[in-house]
Amino acid sequence: MTCTAEQAFYAEVKQALKARRQQQWSSAWSHLERAHILGQQQFMLHLHSHWLMLKLAVDQSDGAEIRGQVLRLLLTPIGHLTGRLPVGNPGSSRYPVLEAKPVPDDLQALLAGTKQQDPQG
């Protein structure tokens, strides 16, 4: 992962935490989903994004999202070991665990050069 993508990951996390403190739930989720996309190829950042999503789900007493994030925390090491990380997946339970999604245009340049799988194959 390039420093630029990692810096962008932490910038998204910072915005998510600010939104969380202000109980701006939609904004917090949006920033965490972007952080997940940016950090997904780096194991610790990937775990961190799911941990923060779990905490946000707990804040909202969202049982389905809590279960989804616990599952994702358990699956993250397996995904890294097997190389099955669906590029562009935002990481929240609104999306299937293994579903690749288009990477937002503004994040594509940041992710250029990181190890990615083709979402089509």
C-alpha cells in the first residue's frame, strides 16, 4: 500500500470518528466504507476498519450490523490468507461479504499500484 492510500485511510477514519461523535450516522458509515476500500489490501488497516464499523453498529444498537461485523472480523484473516478480497467492497453489512464493487473514481488513483483482484474474475 502506498503512503498516499494509507494517509487517505486515516483521513477517512478521522472524519468517521468526528461524525460518530456528532451522531451523524450516515456520514460516519460513508467514511468508514471509504476507509475499508482504501485499507482492505493491508491486513491491519482492514481489521481496523471492521473494528470501527462494529463499534459504530454498537452505538446504533444495530443487531444485524453487529453480527455482520463480527463475521467480517472473523473472515478477514481468511480472506488475506486465501487472497479472496473483493475489490471495492465497502465492508458494511449492506453488501455481501464477497461482492466486488466498482472503486469510487476518487479512490482509484490512490489504490493504483496496490495488489488488487479483478472484480470480474
